[in-house]
Amino acid sequence: MQFSSSLLENAVNEFARFPGIGKKTALRMVLHLLKQDESITENFSETIARMRRDIKFCQRCNNVSDADICSICANSLRNQSLICVVENLRDVIAIENTQQFSGTYHILGGVISPLDGIGPDQLQIESLVQRIQKEQTEELIFALSPNIQGDTTIYYIQKKIKDFNCRITTIARGIAFGGDLEYADELTLGRSLQNRMPVDKYISH
Amino acid sequence: MQFSSSLLENAVNEFARFPGIGKKTALRMVLHLLKQDESITENFSETIARMRRDIKFCQRCNNVSDADICSICANSLRNQSLICVVENLRDVIAIENTQQFSGTYHILGGVISPLDGIGPDQLQIESLVQRIQKEQTEELIFALSPNIQGDTTIYYIQKKIKDFNCRITTIARGIAFGGDLEYADELTLGRSLQNRMPVDKYISH
């Protein structure tokens, strides 16, 4: 793509760096900013820069947060001895949207995947184990994507905490095997939380 | 969509303002920034802000430009007495990508469309007329979208400049390369029959 302005070209290249954004979409986004008042772009760039600079990760559950402890962990109306284990922030948002869950979360930051070079040490597993021990968590719900990597992660964590007095469940198999949690519809995801099953029963299949 | 951080929520909303970008895509873009070093986001937001603040519009053709005159108008190797009239910047980039045109451009900023409240005064038509008169332009090529609005605009400008010694053409209309004859609309097919061309000329391209 040929540009008559290097300012424009640089801006298009910046947008085109995002996953799923090609040059044509990036150009459309830049032209959208050019069509509007300068203050709109100023506001946009300031909001994005401020977000990256000031955002924190919750010291308890690794969720993104405005403070040291996220609003879910700080909410006394939520069941603090119930932890839902998820891969990433998008899964938290997906589950929150079902409005079926009133416990807390623990974001692992991924799942165990030796082929991608991701072992237990790269994930927030140790902090989860310490948290369960310290807080005497009553129940752990695994809400990981139903695939080999998710199952491996469940198996690994289950072994680590088997001596604690903590009930371990997983969300029900309402989601198709190989499906992506993030794109599941709210009904399926909500029901799979309600119909969660003991992990022994799950692993034996 | 529920967020545990207002910083995150604001950033997602900013991205979701772009046309064609939904909340899920916006969230994916923000998480992409969160995954990377803070300097990447700083650089992104600075580049976008600088682009909007410093970009100029060419005083001759209204193209975006780093200087008062754009690099196409300032290029002495291009035929400066040949003007291609287009709606917007994206059309300039599309034509430049063909590498078949070595004249200059004039960006109208749209086409005459009374239903959308766009009259000749909202477009860069007067500046085009003055430019043709002043520069004694040899040829004007209309490269507007082939629809009622485009045709109206061509007709309007043609009337305005009919007394100048300037050749007026439009890009060829016909069946698109790779297009299916069966699905072509009657107007296009009818005109492509009327404006048929010698096969020697066609094959040589």
C-alpha cells in the first residue's frame, strides 16, 4: 500500500499490528480519526496510554484492576471461599456476563501446554495453591477450555491440592469438546456453571 | 459486558467507537496491548496523537500530506496537467496501487447527494474549477463510484468547466475482471455493450 504521508503510514502500521486487523481495516480506522475533531483522537490516545500505565493486576486473583485488589475480590457480597479457575480475563468477563456466579476467580494466565513451552511455573498455579491453603477455600470450580491442555492443567492442580479440605468441581460439559469458552453462548455457559460436577467423575471419562 | 476495571472498560469503549469494531474485538485489542511491554502502548498512542496533530491537507489536491503540498503534487516526474478526480483518500491509495497512473489527484471529499444533505458547496468542487482554470489542465479523469450520485457530480462539474480547454474523461465502466456475466446488472451490461472496444486494445493490456 502506497501512502503520500509518512504520518499516515506510521499510524496505519500501528493499527495493523493488532491481531486480526489488516492494512485496509487499519486505514479505515485512521481515516475515521481524521474525519473527526482533533480532541477525539487526543482523548483516544490518552485513554489508551493511561490504561496501560495505571492498570494493576489483583494481588489475589491476577484479574486486571484499578487497585491492588480487584473489585470482585473486594466485594463482601460475593462468596470469597468459592474460586473459579480460568485461563484469562476474557473468560472472567464471559462468566460475569452469565450473572450465574457469585464467587471469586483465579486467573492462571493460560494452561499447561508442553508443546508451546508452557509449564506449571509460567502459570499462576503456585499462587492458587497457597491461596487455597491460606484462605481454606471450600470449593474450586475449574472453568478451563475443554481440551487436552485444560484437562492436563486440572489433573496437575488436583494432585497439588488433594490433601486440602477443598471440594473440586468443573463446569459441566455443556460446551462442545474443542470449543472455545470465550465464544460459548451465555445460556450454555451459565448452565454449565450450575451443573458443575466432581472432578473425579470428570477425569474418569 | 461487565468489567472489573474502569480503566479497562474505558479503553475497550474507545476502541469500540471505530466503525466495524465490536466490543469483543475491542477487548481483544486492549488485551493485546496489556500482554506487551508498556513502551509498545506508549509508542502506539504517541504515533496516533502525533498523526492527528501534525497531518496537513495538501493545499492543491486535498490529499493528506506531511507538508503544505503533498508528495504527489510536489513530484515533477508526474504529469501535473492531468488530474484524476476521486471521492476520498482510499480511492487515491487504490489507484496508486495499480501503478498505472502518473498524473495528479483532486479529492472531492464525497459526491453530490441531496438525500444525505451533501451539495456542491460541501465538496472541493470550487477549488477544482479554480485549479483547472489557473493551471490550464489538459485532461480531467473522473474516477467516481458508478452510481446516481457519482453521475450527478460528473454532470455538475462538467457543466462548470465546459468553457475551459480541458479534455474530460471517466474511467471505463464495464464487467469487472473475473466477474460473472450472468450476475452483472442490466445497466452495466448494457453500457458495456454500447461502449465495446476493439479486441486488439483489450488483449494488449
